[in-house]
Amino acid sequence: MDFYVSALANVLTFGPLAAMIGATLLGVFIGALPGLNPVMAIALLLPLTYSMEPLVALAMVAGIYNGSMYGGAIPAILLRIPGTPASIATTFDGFPMADKGEAAKALKIACWSSAVGGIASAIALMTVGPLLARVTLFFGPAEYFWIAIFGMASVGVMVGSDPIKGIMAAVLGLLIGTMGIDSLSGQARYTFEQTWLLGGLDLIVVLVGLYALPPVLQLAEKCDLKGLSAAQLKLTDVPFKRGEIRGLFPTWLRSSGIGISVGILPGAGGNIAAFLSYNAAKNASKEPDSFGKGNPQGVAAAECGNNADNAASMIPALSLGIPGNVVAALVLSALTIHGLQPGPQLFHQNPGLVGGFMMEMLITSLLIFLLGGAVATRVFAQFQRLPGVLLVPSILILMCVGVYVINGRPVDLWVMLAAGVAGYFLEKVNVPLAPIILGMILGPMAEQSVRRALLISRGDATELLTRPISATLAIATLLMITWPIVKAMRSRRAAART
């Protein structure tokens, strides 16, 4: 308890508190604009955090993450356009409610449900994360190697629809991560006699290019020249029926549990949590036929489920260095920027910082409840009237400025452009981008750990498999890679027989 009391005292100072409030409002605004998403926003933010205190930088990440996940419900309810992928399930009942004149009611339910899910997720992070970190005290170089391999394999297989493409993406990220000077031997690798490559490709530059540029290019493709009229965004308050709010509590409890469970699984994501929560609410309802026709329970389940994924995805990220989703990978990048090594030792070497970030995830979820319904919803709903064509040049300028200030090198702009164009075409062929970033983060960790393990064992490779934890992780990695392939082969054989 003293650990969290001291962390709370550090967080409730002017810098982190102001960052949380501003970033939460900014996150709602980002989520409310179709075409923008939390991954893109955090990717743009990271280059600007070099000069910030770590707690201030992480406060902005937490605020944008939680705020944007709720903000995505605004266009989902008003326009049937999900502001974020996790808001797709919100459109099922949110838009029919708006169509019946209950838009304000649906937005309130979405706001409260997002706050409840985020708070439950933050509490799970604060309780499960430290317990998992204690287990990692028994880990050595061999265990760290298999954790890194398992992380790349799990995200590569679980993200996207094709496991083969996911694994290929992870391998590509691993190769990119080997560029530059080898930290153990001092040899230059894949530098092509270019001095600016001796330090390798900057993770943040590649990340901004991969995640921020493709959505901008897609936004430019739509060429939206006009927004909505004021009449289309008129919000009229509709009173809740007696017992209607109390009836949401079972849905919130069930969806929070589902979202937290999904968040802990690497690569699953808030959209899966939202769909599972929505289906669970529908199956538990006495009136399942009312779902899809404007049932408030559907909005509550979807929004609570996708926000309960938020902090829960940080549990494997902070404890093991395995991000549960793309935003968790960005948080690991933010820690790396400030000289912190993500993974099992983080809780023991920087407990104040980790505890502060947990409290920031909790407080920003509370801010959604305090600010979302009263201020953000009605104000940021009006930004649906902003033409998308105005957003493209504004975002591009922010990207270029943010990338250039990292190292002050024009070549970084070309790297960002190349990564962005590559990401744009990779998405066109359904190759997931998250494994690439994860390969860049975990690749060096895997390489250094396996070489240390071999040095300790004097070249005996069997040492990687003889320890119980290492053997368990190796088997889990093998099953993670082979099971989807076996499943796909069985499906093809069954289809061939019919």
C-alpha cells in the first residue's frame, strides 16, 4: 500500500496532473475524428517526450490512450462510423439509439461504461502486474531469450488474419533491429557503409512512419471536402427509465472481466474484447432480439469491454516486456526513450515510475467519467463538422517536426517516409504492422540474452532447454507457432473433401 501511496503523491503534482487532464481531453478529440486513432496519436507524441519527465510523458500516453478509446464512441454513435477499431461493436446499438433521438443517452452510457472498464483494468494492472514481476526474479538469460521469442511469436500469430504473414512481419522487425553496431562484438552490421546507420534505425522514427503515415494516406484517399451540418449533431437529453442505470451493473461487471482477460493475451486487442463482451451481453439478456435495434446494454457492453482491455494489456508489457497490443508496444518505446529497460527488472529498478504509471491509468479513467459527459462529448462531437481534407496537411507537418527534432537529421524524414509507404502497402495486403515494431524491440533482447546464456554455459546450447521455465516457454512458443498452421491445414483438407 505504501508503494501506491508514494506513487500517487508523485502523480498528483502539477506536471503529471496537468498532462493527464490535457491528454485525456486530447484523446477524446482524437477518437472523435474518424481517421485518427490512439496508435497514431501516441506515435506522434513520442518524439516530443524526449525533454519531458518520464511521469509527465507517461501521463500523456495514459490520457490519450484512455481518452481516445472512449472518443471513438462519439462518431460510432452519431455517424455509424467507428472512431477506433474497438468502437465497431458500439455502432450496433449506438447508432440505432441515435436514430431514435437518444444520442445523448447513448453517449452518456458510453462515457460511464468506458470509465468503469478503464478503472477495473487499472486495478487489475495494479494487483496482477507486481505479482507477475515477482515470478520473474527467478529468470536468467535463457528465460529472457524465450520470453522475447514467445512474445514475437504470439503477436505474430495472433495479430491479423494470417499467422504466416504475422510471423514474417516479426522476422522483418527482428532483422531491422540487428542493424547497427553489435553491442557485444562491436562489429557493424547491415550499415552499407553509411555512418548514420551505425546506431541502427531509430525506433521512434520507424514507428511514426509505420503507424502515423498510413492512416493519413488513407484519409487523403477519401478526400472529404465537407463535414456534417449542425442539425445532424443536435443532442437532446432523454431521461433514463427507472432501474435502467442499475441494470447496467451486471453488464459492466461481466464486460470488465472479459476485457481484462483479453487484454492480458498478447495481440488480442480492444476490438476482440468489445465483440466478446457484446456477444456475452446478448446471450445473457432476456431480450436478445432487441440487440442491434438500440439496446443500451449493447453500448455498455462494447464500451466497457474495449476500455477494460487498456491497462490490462500493460500487464505482460511491464512485467515481461511482451506488449499486449500496439499501444503497449508504444509504451515500451516511451520507456526506452527515457533510458529504462522494459521487462522483468523494471518493477525492481524503477518501482516509483511503474507505480506512477499505474496510478495515471487509473486517474485518466476517472477523468473520462468527470470530463467526458460534462465537457468533452458535447464539444468534440462538433468536430464531426470538420472536413477531413484539412487534417492531412496538419498531421503531416506535426509528423515531420516531431521526427526531425529527435536527432536533427534530415535523413530521418526519408526513413519515416519509407517506413510509412511500406506500412501503407503492407496493410493493403493484410500484413500486420505490430509484429514489426515488436521485433525491433524484442529482437535485440533475444540476441543479447541467448549470447549471454551461451557464454555462461560455455557454448552448451542445451542449457537453453534444460531449465524448467525455459523448457516451458520453448514448448509454448512451438505450440503458438504450429497450432494455427495445423488448424489451417485441417480446414483446407476438410474443404477439399466436401
